[in-house]
Amino acid sequence: MTAGQSAATAAPAAFDSLNAALKRAAATVDATLDEVLPRPEGLHARVPEAMRYAIFAGGKRLRPFLTLQSAALFGAPEAQAARVAAAIEALHTYSLVHDDLPCMDDDDLRRGRPTAHKAFDEATAVLAGDALLTLAFGILADPKTHPSAEVRMRLVARLAEAGGSAGMIGGQMIDMLAPERDYGEAEVILLQALKTGALFEFACEAGAILAEAGEADQARLRAFAKGFGLAFQIADDIIDATGTAEEAGKAVGKDQDQGKATLISLYGLDKARTEAARLAGEAADALSPYGQAADDLRALPFFLLDRPS
Amino acid sequence: MTAGQSAATAAPAAFDSLNAALKRAAATVDATLDEVLPRPEGLHARVPEAMRYAIFAGGKRLRPFLTLQSAALFGAPEAQAARVAAAIEALHTYSLVHDDLPCMDDDDLRRGRPTAHKAFDEATAVLAGDALLTLAFGILADPKTHPSAEVRMRLVARLAEAGGSAGMIGGQMIDMLAPERDYGEAEVILLQALKTGALFEFACEAGAILAEAGEADQARLRAFAKGFGLAFQIADDIIDATGTAEEAGKAVGKDQDQGKATLISLYGLDKARTEAARLAGEAADALSPYGQAADDLRALPFFLLDRPS
């Protein structure tokens, strides 16, 4: 299957099914998040308030979707998968809250609303981010997530790795240093692989871990995530380079303003689109052993690339 | 045993033994920290550099001491205890790095050196703190920490609780809100119980968990930690109220300048000292079943109260 064929076959009907699956996944993880997030009460109610403000912001819940889909592929119970998805979304949300801070990307707008430090204040945003990060591990460690402590441990260990200094945090550090450095293609790909790719990879792999699927299955899900992650990033960069703030729900054109290299600035828009379609095809191919059961997963990168921009 | 007797019997000889035990604990945990902390290399070397800068700052390693002592009391292997102690110290250090930020306590000096955001920059300090927090869970989840996944899970769950929004982070939030609120004794005690007490409690309990000691032992260690934690806080407040910046290694008099209530401002210095000695006695009493094996632990609160101030 080539990228062109994949893109052609992943047309409207596939997108309708995917759209419905995305909505279901978002509703499922939101219900679980409401259950596991602390309720605002007592003298420190402000932290739970800010945690809930940041996490219930109408995000697309792509990572929860990936986890729920991969869990379904291997037959893990949805209630377990929803808890892992909630942990991953909590970790993802903390990273957004901290990345938006004035000392980091200094963003006032996120998903069309004031960022957490604007709606509350910087101290509360730092603490709410810290609390979301801590909660992510607490959710995974809870026996409700899986009866086997070995499985829960593997999830905790992999989340710590994906989110840590050699994963997501390392990617954000490389990104922060970008304006003073002259990154080429290899550096930009590494940056994205760490900053967003590492957590996508864990989100995809988590369903297989939860179902105690074999290493071959875990590796296939990771391979899907690798292609998907870069395709996602190119789609996101296209919006940043060509979209409006209204479409994006956040400030756009910042990478260019700050002189940061992206795959768009390195490749040009046309080559970037072609490359993204190729990566989406590669990702789809990694899931071929799963047949139609993986159709929604396979369609996701094409769907993201198809967004108006 | 009354508080007065405890204080009297905990005189010079006990302090010599304690001093030696503190030094040994610090050396042990420092060696383990050096092993588990990432090495600065690659494009994101700056985060590991800042993590190491913040953690190797000549701290007293009180929490690691508590964990190593409680592990020894119940016969857990020191190598395992050192890893748990390293995780707790990583979490404690992240909280210092974030609390020192301009948007939080805005401190330039910590242990006589520039704080992390002064030595590096704010973005790096936020990320290094995030990475230390993430690493703490990664260390605990690693099979090297304990062969039983059940034990490791319990450690992860308890650390997430102690460090979370209803624990340490909640305490810092209450503290940040202090200048605009009029806290009385109950609020100040709750603030301290969360901000520093929760992690002390886990540090003490962790050795018992690691050794798979019974609930009665875990409860005794928590009772010790409760008395110890408040006595520690009063000792710290006394230094803030009466010491010099040189003695404290950080700015002093800040609580008073910011109009924050402390146990000193509520009780007065004399009553605060008496109360701290009483709490230290209560803490010591909780360990009476362990006889001489707990002598160094028992001496610690008296030792901290005995510091020049």
C-alpha cells in the first residue's frame, strides 16, 4: 500500500467512522478524568480548580483515542484503558500548562481560551501542572487500573521514560534552545520525536501493555506511533504556518517569528505535505496485521492532514 | 518518657552518633543519586545539568536519612532503601526548584548558592523540576528498587499521594495564598502538615513498606513523622525569625515581611520552643517499641532544635 493509495482509500466514509470514534473516546476519557481528578474543596481548592480548568478545555483527546483504540485491538477492558488514557491526558495537559508559561512559550491563548496562568496566576499554573503530573502516576499505580502490579509497574516505568528528561521534557528543552541554535533536519526530527513523539508512542503502546500483548504487537504499535507522530507534527506546523489564530485556537506563526526551524521551513510546504502523507502511509502499514479492526487508527493521520489550513 | 527527659537524654553523645549517621546517609544517597540521575549529553544536556546542580547542593538529606533509618529498623537492604531515598530526595528537590521561582517564593539564594533559575534560567528550572519529579516515579518503578512489583506499586501510590494536590502541592498552594488570608493555628498546622509533613511521613513509612513490615509498624513510623515534621518546621521557623541569611543559607525574615502567620508568630518564641520539644518527645515515644535501634531517629528532632539560632 502506498501513501497515495492510503490517502485515497481513507476518504469520507473512513473519516465518518473515525470522527464518531474520536467523539466516543473523548466522552469516555472525560468521564474518567472527572472521576479521578480531585474536587475543589478545602483551603487548597485552587489547585484542583486550575487542574480541571486546564484539562476540560475541549481538547481533541488524540492520545486517549490512541490508547483506547490500541487497548480494543488487543481486547483490554475499556474501563482499564480509560484510566491509562486519563493518566496520559493528565501528563499531556501538565506539559501544555507549563509550556504556556511566560518563561517558556509565553502563550495567552490555548484552545481559544485564556491559558491557565492567565485564568489563574503563574504560581497556580506551576502547581496545577505539577499536580497533574503527579496524579498521572497515581492513577497508573492504583489497582483499579489493572489487577496485575507488574502491568501497572510497566505502565509507570514507560510513562516516566516517555515524559522524562530523555523524552518529552528533553524535546521541550531542545525547542526552548532553538532560537539560539541553527537546527537542521536531523535536529528538528529529534526535537519532535521527543517533544510530542515519545508520549504518542506510549499512548499507542499502552493498550498492548494493558492487554499483556506480546513484544511484536507492542513494537507494531510503536512503529505506527513513530510515523503518526511526525505526520501529526507536520500537520500542526502547517496550521501554524498557514492557518489563522481562530482556526488553531492559539497564536500562530510563532515558530517563524522566533526563527525556529520546522519541517515546513526546512522542506517547504509542498514537500512537507508529501512527506507527511508518506509517513501516514508508513504508519498505516505497520498495522496491516490487524485488518479492519485498525481502520480508525490508520485513518487518523490522513484525517489530521486533511484539516483545512 | 516526657519531653524534658527526652531532651536531656538526647545530649552530646546521642548527637555524635546522629551526626555520623547523617553523614553516612548523605554519602549513601548521593552515590545513588549520581547513578540514577541522567548524565548531561546530547542536545538537551541542559536539563540533566540543572537537575544535578539543584540536587547536589549540599543539602542535609534529612528525608533520605529518615528512609535509610526506617529501612534499617525493619531489615530492608540498604541498596533498596537508598533508591527509595533518592526518589524522595528528587521529589523534594523539584519542589524546592519550583518553590524558588519568581512567580512563587522568588528566592535567589538556596543553601548559600544561586537558585536554579538564577544559575540557569526560569524555563530550564521549570523543566528540571518537572524532570526530577518524573524521575522520582521512574526510580521507584524500576525492579532494582524492590523485586516485588506490589511493593514498588505501593511506594509509587504513596509518593503520588504525599506529593500531590492533597499533600505537598496543596500545602504550597495554601502557603501562596497566606498573605491574602488570615490563618489561625489550625490552618498553619494544616499548611505545614501538607507542605513538609506529608513527604516526611512517606520518607519514614517507606522503610517499613520496603521491608514489608506490618501496618502497626507503618503507623508507628507515621506517628513519629507527624511529631517530627512539626518540630522540624518550628525549628526552621525559629531560624527564619531569628537567624542570619548566612546561617540559614537563604533569605530570612520572609514570612514576617510577607505577613504570613507561622507557629512562631502565633505562639511567640518561647511557647514555640516548648511546643517543639513536646512534639519531639511525642515523636520519640512513638518509636519506643524499637529500643536502641531507633536512637538516631529519636535524637533527630532534638538535634534540629538544638541548632544555633
